[in-house]
Amino acid sequence: MQAPEQPMIKSMDELNILLKKAHIRLMRHPETCLYGGAMLMGESSVNEEAFTAYTDGFNKRYSAVFLSTLTLEEATALALHENLHVILKHIPRHLDLIKEDAKLANAAMDYVDNDIIMCLVDKTLCHLPKGGLYDPMFHNWSVREVYDYLKTGQPKPPPKTPTNPGQGQGQGQPQPPSGTPQRSKDSQGGEHVNIGGKDFGLEGLDEHDVSAMEGKTQEEMKELSEEIDEALRHGGLLAGRFGVKVPRVITDMLEPKVDWKRVLAEFVTNSTKGNDEYTWRRFNRHRLADDNYLPSVEDETVGEIIYAVDTSGSMTQAILNEGSGELASICQSCEPEKVRVLWWDTKVHGEQVFSENYDNLRKLLKPQGGGGTRVSCVSEYLTKKTVKADCIIIFTDGYLESGINWDTNVPTLWLVTSNKSFVPPRGQMVYIDNN
């Protein structure tokens, strides 16, 4: 975006001092001190060029023309905005989105950055410069969630209130309109997208240069990512002393990533060990290569798996597809005797039972449901049917009723797609990170 052409009202020395003051304010303030170490990374410079500001994912550049029009509070917001692009690794993490639609990707990144800025408790620290992209609707959304919404007009499902199961109500956040996005330009040439009668600007204050990141090797990208994480962890210790709440996008980024697919595979395998009896139902796979047809021990076999899928209205088809694909993979690798798939929301709407050949499992799955949510119905259903199984896998968004009735001692793994704060009544939980 081109900066407004107007004469500079400050010297380069004054502008460099203004930028330094902005950085010092951010590094000293309890709400933004956690970014201090990361802000010192790369180079921050003021240039006599016709732009506003930009980052290449490491270095930050500010236009003297644009910077000269800002107050100290606005310059502080601009500096935080550019550094958040670096801290959140926006360019390396979303190169695919930038290549697909740079305008939309840049806008999504700006909405995420500016949400953090606008949510600062101390409103005297930063004032977003005129033209900054912000909408409270995008509070705590990820870049990909914003991008997908601006592209498709289909909002992510609002979280359901655990104390009011089955209703699927939001929790105080403005609800996004739905509709087919219509992109157009205004009389000044600024581009925006209209969704359901509401306009969302696409012209941010800054630009993002991807050339530097595209030229880096995977090892260089990894080193940069680790350097940013280390700086944030040190800053987080300082922020913790002030009792400051760290934005969700920051905590999510620093949270150790768990390979939920590996956890799922290990859970299924470990849940079936311990029966040292021989069976002729399956031959010993380790001896087949020698043409020796010997019985296997029971701990090499997997009995029945219960795979209970949450089909309430908030579960998207994309995440259901991923869960179904992983179930098929587990079945092919572990070869269970039987897989019982339960489709449930407030009740179990149906079941599908598969055995032996799982090659076409994904194509045969037929989800049922789409209403509220009550996971207790799964435990009740299994008890009523007196189903015997080696393990139970619950696939859900985690927004479930309070006081869950889980009356079973069968090992249970909860695969949770959204609600990280969910605590299962029994068993193990793993969060599925799809961002």
C-alpha cells in the first residue's frame, strides 16, 4: 500500500528516535514485554521510500513519509504490528496462502495482529493508525481461519457452551455473517470483500515481502523459528512476573506439538497388550516370511475398537474426513478383529461394524446426526448393548455437557479438535492441532 504523498515534517534523526521510543515503550510495558527479545531480532530501519511499512519475516522497514504522520502511540502500534508478523512467523508459516491469494493472506495476518493490539488493557500504550484492519469478530481467530472466512464466506462454527449442552451457542463474540464473498474496489481504489452485507477491508497498513523466506533452506527456517520461540519463552517468564495474560495465538504457538496420530496408534496397540494366550485365528506374522504357519499370541492381535464420532453441528466435514482417514490407517496397520463406528450427537443415531478387510473403510462410512451434543449417550449405549471392546476412541470438538456419565472401565482416548480446556471424565486426551 502506497503511503500518502506529503512533505516530511520530521528529520530522519527524529524519526529514528521516534521508532526507538516506540520499541522502548513496548519492551518496558508489562503487557508487551514478552515480545522484547524477539523485537531485537533482525534489523529495524527507517527508509526514504514510498511505502508505509513492511517485513520480510525477520527485518522490519518503516517509511519516513508515513512514520512522520504518526503520533508516538500510533508509531508504537505500528512497531508492534510489524514485530507481531515476525513473532507469529506469519510469512514462513503461510507462504502457501500468500502464493494462492496475497491480498487475502496479508489482510488475514493484519486482522490477527491488530486483534492483539486492540485487546491490550492499557489503551494509552498503542493507538492503531487510521486504516488498520480490525474487526472484533476475529478475536482469537487464527490466520487460516480468517483467510478461509474471507475466501469462502463460511465462518468457523461458534463454540458451544458446556453448561448448556446441545444448543451450540456462542460465548459473547460477534457472530460472522454468511454468504458468498463479493470483492470490489471503492472510489479510492481500496479493495474490500462483502460477506452477507458486511464489508471487510483488504487494504492493510503494511506489506509483506516473501522473497527472503523463499530463499531460505529448511534448516535456516527451523533455526529462525527456534530463535523466535526461545526469545518468546524468555519474555514469557518476565510477563509471568507481572501476571499478564498472554494472547492465545502466542500460547498456541509455544505449546509443544503432540503428534496425535502417533498417540492414537500407540493407544490402540498398548490397549490390547497383556493376553499371553495363543490363538489360531491369526498366524504369527513374524514367521510367515519363513513359511512357518504358527499361532500368534493374543497380545499381537487387536480385538474390537469402538470409534465414537461426534456428529453435532459444530463438527466440520473437513475434520471428520481427517479423523475417518486416520481410523482407516490404524485399521490397516493394527488389523483389529472388529471396528464398531458409532455416530452420535445427543444420542447414538447409528452404528457401522467392520471386520477383516478395511481397504474401503473411508468410502463405507456414513455419518448420522447433526444436532446438539451429549457424549454420555455413548457410554449408556455401550452398557445397554453390553458391547465388549479393547478400547474406545471418542472423536469430538470437546464442547460437551457438564457432569458426563462415563460408566465404563474400557481404556478411552479422547481426540479433541477445539476445546483445549476439556478434561475427560476418564481416560487420555490428545488435542488435534490443524492450524
